[in-house]
Amino acid sequence: MGLAAEKDTIRPRSDEMPNDTLLAAYDITYVWNYGSVKEGLRDLYEKAKREQWNGTTQLKWDTPVDPEAEIIPQAYNPLEDYGPYKKLTPRQVAHLRHAQLAWQLSQFMHGEQGALIVASELAGAAPWMDAKLYAATQTMDEARHVEVFSRYLQEKLEWQWPINPNLKHLLDLIICDRRWDMKYLGMQILVEGLAMAAFSNMYQLAREPLVKELVHYVMRDESRHVAFGVLSLRGYYADMAGNELRDREDFVIEACRLMRDRLLAEEVSEYIGFNKNEVREIVLQSPVMKMFRESLFSRIVPNLKKLGLLTPYVRKAFDELGILQFENVDPEEADRAIGLA
């Protein structure tokens, strides 16, 4: 057992990392047709205006939070039978819980910053005025999400982890791609779709009322953001040349592999003093975690199907990943089940 679980003196922290600058070049499009040319986008823009909220005044920040409490039920811990875990003292178990939750919420926060950057890019790159208007509202949404996750991590958990290298790699790919549709596909369909499923899981499991309320507010925005991607890209890939379509197919497959198998909180294992390779295999093989990881794609797969991207090539890869089963899931029904629609 490592020293880290006994003392809080060597915590990894995101605020100790230097800023990271990327050289990103993408096409900016002026649009001189100010009318509505893409069905549904203007209505979505109106909905976004109606549903703006203020995280400073509408969330109950005076709620007391014990960062080492069982905010997520212990029953969902895949390490219950892992030898080194069973040797932990109750205090060490509580510290590990704290580290795991802080890591997860930190990745949410970093992902929201990536979404903030991409939404601002889409405001310039999108080829329709309605899309530019909506992207502007999404930019504000993402700024608010970064704000509330950062405040919760700073004030309640008192711990912000650095970004996971695999998440950073995926965000960099999306931000630096010059094609507007790849920004939509990468962020609005893949990253936002996965985030919605992860937020839904946390909302349903969390026992702490402030984080539960915070996540629910964020989900209201994110459900619109995914719809923005579906409305904007619907029909776009129908007549695309085969070589260009294969580029999108390969990107979808690689991004899904990256998100399923590599966001495993290995940094937490190293910090606590566990063997990260052993923990990785346990997490990958755990029935509970398998179900959770696969469920993250319950919104991505049906939306790719709507866009015509669930091609035989992609279907084969998704079948191997164990996520093809979600192709007929209705994301809107899932939203209604948790009060979002």
C-alpha cells in the first residue's frame, strides 16, 4: 500500500499543470442566408435560450459535502475482491473513494472545456446560420459546465485531477481537425453522447444532493447538444465518396475503442500504490464495469444509425466491442425517464 493513501501531500493536481497550446487550423464560413435551412435547428436554438440557467444562484452551494463519504454506493466498486484492496484500512478505503470520485468529476470538467473550445469553433465553421446561433448558446452552456464542475471539485472535494492522456488525445483530434463535420461527429455525437450516458449513471447512483442536482442541470443542456449534432449531420453522409466515408468510419471505431477501454482511472491506481496493470484487467473483466462501459454507448450507437454511419464496416467493429446491442435504443425515451424531455 502506497504512502499516498495515508497522507495527502503528493496528490496529482490539475492546477499544477502548465497551459497547453495547440496549433488548430479550420475553415471559417460566412453565411449570407440568414433564414432557416436545416429543419429543427431554429426550434432548438429557441429552446436553448429558454433553458439558460445560473449555476451561481440556482445550485445550493451551502450544502455540506463529506468528500470521503459513500457518495457512489460501494456495491459498484469492482475491486472488492482484489487482494491489495482488501488489505486497506477503513480510512484508506474512504481516501480511495475520494480519489475515484474526484478523478471522474475532473474528467467531466476537462471534457467540458474541450466541448467549450469545439462549440466556439463550430460558431465559425458551421455552414448554416441556425447552426452558428445554436453553437453560440452551446458555448455559453459549456462555460457554465466548466464553472460548476470546477467549483464543486475545488470547494467540496478539494481535489482536481489532471486530464487523462487518452481523453486529451481524443479532444486534440477533434479540436485540430479542420473539417466542420468531424467536429460535430467527434464532439456532438461521440463525446457528448458518452457524457450523457455517464451523467445519467451518476445522477441515478449519487447519494449526495448537490452533485445530483448539478449533474441534472448539466444533462438538460447536453441532451440538446447531442440533438444539435443529429439534426446538423442527418443526411450529410448519404452521398459521401467512399474514401471520405471510410475516414469517418475509422474515426468512429477508434474513438469508441479509446473511450471504452482506456478511460479506466489508471492514474488513481498508481497514486494509491496498486499495480495498474492488475487493476486494469480486473476493471475490464468486472461484470459490473463491463455493463457500465458498454452502457456508455447507449446513446452513441443509435444516433450513428440515424446518421447512416452504422455501416457494415462499423457494425462489425461494434459487434466485436460488444456495443452493437444498443442500435435500437431510444435516447429520447431515456431522457424522459429521468425528467429531461
